Amino acid sequence: MRIGLLVVAAAALLGFLAIAVVLPQMEGGESRDAAAVLVSGTNAAKGEVTAAAEKAGNLAGAGANVKIAPKTDPKYGELKWIVEPGGVIRGWNEKNAIEIALTPTLAGGKVAWSCKGYPAQSMPVTCGGK
């Protein structure tokens, strides 16, 4: 009888560990993948902002006419972006609760980009992740 109870307790413990450890890691993987798609969705807009800023010699208005259409992905849900007039690109995905901000800087006539995202554990290395 005791052996049977020990077997049931061990099975329950293994089930709990699977739920507590494995499932969040699987979900984290989907969040990381969604963040990578969110960041890559900014490439065309980054190019437009870069070209406008380098041509004008400043960032003022470099993103004024740049748009990124929302994208609905069957796996990640809706991905959205907005380009601010000064060139900053913000993106978010509600399903995975992730946000990114890509900020341009102009130095020596060339634009450089920095990326920060939240939560950091979901971000690719190029956007502040680890």
C-alpha cells in the first residue's frame, strides 16, 4: 500500500514539474520567436528612416511618412508597429506581451540603430536580450 502511494506521489511530482518548468520554457520560446519576427518587421522602415535622415542630415521628420502595416500571424497573433516623426520605431505583440523600441541616432552623417525590448528574456540579442 505504501509503495503504491509513493508511486502516485512521484507521478504527481513529475506532473507538477512538467507544468512548472517545461511549459513556461516552451511558452518563452514562442515569445522569443514572436520578438524576432517583431524586430525583423521593422527592416524596411529602418531603411526608409535611414535614407531620409542621411539625405536631410538630421532625424527631424525622417519617419513622418513611414508606415508599417500590422501583420496577423497565425502563431503569434497580431504584430503592430508605429513610426514616430523623429524616426523611433515602436512595435508590440499583445498575445505574447512583448514590446520593442528601435531608436536611431545620427552621427557623422550616418544613422545607427539601438533596440530595447520588454521583457528582456524574450528579446533577441540584437534587441537587448541574452
